[in-house]
Amino acid sequence: MTETSSPLLKDHSDSKRRILIVDDEAGIVRLLAELLRDAGYACLGCHSSIEALHLISTQRFNLVLSDVHMPGIDGMELLRLVRKEHPQLPVVIVTGEGDIRIGVQAMKAGAYDYLLKPLNLGAVIVSVKQVIERRQMEEELENYRLHLEDMVEQRTAQLRNAVARIEQNFEETLQALATALELRDTGTSGHSRRVMAYALQIAKAMQCNKELLHSITLGALLHDVGKIGIPDAILMKKKSLSPQERAVMQTHVIRGYNLLKCIAFLSDAAEIVLNHHERFDGMGYPQGLMGTEIPMGARIFAVADTLDVMTSDRPYHRANTFAAAREEIIRQSGKQFDPAVVTAFLSIHAGVWEEIRTRGIQENLWESPEMDRASHHLPGDTPESFEANA
């Protein structure tokens, strides 16, 4: 460390930029220290790269001004080590007039600037000022980026919370609507949620993707939304419906579809609402679709709906056992139901269905794959095939 640099150490408050001068020639160190001190900088000088590395590791500097040609570790190696250990510390390389090539190499290696000997003192001041200002701008940009990332994280967290609240409100609204529809139709609630849980169990067994699971969840919950437009005299009739009344009742699938199809996040669910009374053999309604023409969600729903209808008390029949429902579903394979869906249904342990019914459906609608949903039968229908006729 040079003697001329000692008094400079007494004036290195945070308000001043600190520069480390590295050169094996003491005269150059003194000259640069005096020059930069007069320009308002606090300076410290040393004569070797080893001493410079020690100082850099123990003190704070805003810039290193280093000669290239020094014994031992030269300026280029010092640059490499500083870039490795202290990548935020800018380095300016000083080289001979005939060594422009070395200056260019230094810039490529990460130096902020290079100066040529003999030194132009004015150019030294300009270079130091520009490098320190550039580094300050980089720090400000980095701080801004970090601040911006924090702001984005905060806003993202707020958005997630808002979306969670919206989803919760949406779920509660849909459940309330499904319950209201069930009470108006049959006087009982829980059918839609049970069928939803049954359908999701089957869909999981068929390894359906998340998008289809979501569509089944919503489609099952809202499958009978079109019954809003069915007159009470028909919807609540205890006896069998006339052909004319049955034709009106069957319009509920189209009414429900028209209600949901224009809502973007319900458009897929609307297809289940429209097609949940289609049959695999083409004898269903409203379009008489056959086989794989029927959307997969609707084919899965049909099995789940029959399971719940057969095992629930209705005005026209007492609840059957799950074993009886299982036999009926097997009998209707290839007729009312898709055989592939029936196979998936049969692969699920019989106790799962009882468990869903007995424990109730209390899980979050969007998180648990065991949720219910389904469709209703016409009041007054006979349970001959337990096909959803409404």
C-alpha cells in the first residue's frame, strides 16, 4: 500500500466513491490518487494483484483501476479473478499505447473500459466518471428489477387470493342453484353432488384428463338447469306424463344447453347438459346420437346418474341396493351405456359407492375428485330400466 494513499483513507465516507489503484509503479499510483482525489473520489493504492485481492475482499470499492503489466499476477489475471469473486465490481484496465489489442481483450473479458499509457489525465477522469455512473445505473436497474419482482409476487398472491374467493363464491352459487333445482323437482337434495362424485370416480378410472374432470364436475352439477323453464304442472306431476308433457319435459336439455353455451368456462359442461339423456344405442334424445358421437363426459354421466337414481328413494320407487344397480348397469351395457364406461365402473370396488353416499359429499368442489352430480327422472316414471328420462 502506498504512503500517498494513507491520508486518503481518512476521507472515504459513503458519500464518496472509493477507487482502488493497482500499479507496480509508485509514481503512477500517487499521480492517479492525487488526480482522482481532486475530482472528489476517495482512493487507495497498492503495487500488486495479491495485495489488491486482499483489499477487495476486506473493503468496499466502487472501481478498480489496474495496470496490465505487473510482476506475478498481471492485470488480466486480476481482472479474471475479480470478475469471478466480485462480479459486481467494475474494473478499468491500463495498458501501453502499443497494446490496444490487450485492451480489447480486457473488454471482452469483462473490463468496463481500458486506458492507454501515457495516460491522458482528462481521459482518466472521464472514464472513471462514466464507469461509476454506468455501474450505478446497473445497480438501480437491478434494484428496480428486484422491486418489480417483489411487486409482481405481491400482486400475484393478491390475484390468487381473489381468484380463490371468486371460485369459492362460484362454487357456493352453483351448489345453491343445484340444490334449489333439486328441491323444486323432487323435494330432495344431494342428487347432483352424488352423481358428480360417482362420475368423477369413473372418469378417474378411465384416466380422463383434468379438463374433462372439470367439465364433468360442472356438467353434472348443472345438468338439470334447463328445468327452470319447465312448468310446475309437468315438473311436479306425480303420475306418468302424457306424450305431449313428455315432449315438453325433454326440452330441458336444450334449455339448459342454451343457458350455458355462451358462458366461456361452461361451454364444455354445456355439452354434457345437452347430451346426458343420449343412449349408446342411439335411442336417446335430443339428437339421437349413437356410440362415440356422444361426448365422453355425457357417457360417463349416464352410468353415474343411473347408479344414484336406482339407489335413492324416488316418488315412483324405493331405493335399490348398489348390487342391484350394478346388475342393471351391466344389463344395459351396449344399449343405454358405453361398454368402456361400464368396464371402468365395474373396476371400482363396490364399497366406494357406499362410502360416498354414507359419508356425504363435503369436499371442495374443485379439489376433490369425489364429488357429485347427476340428472333427474321424470316424476311418475316407472323404474323399468332406470334410464334418466327427464
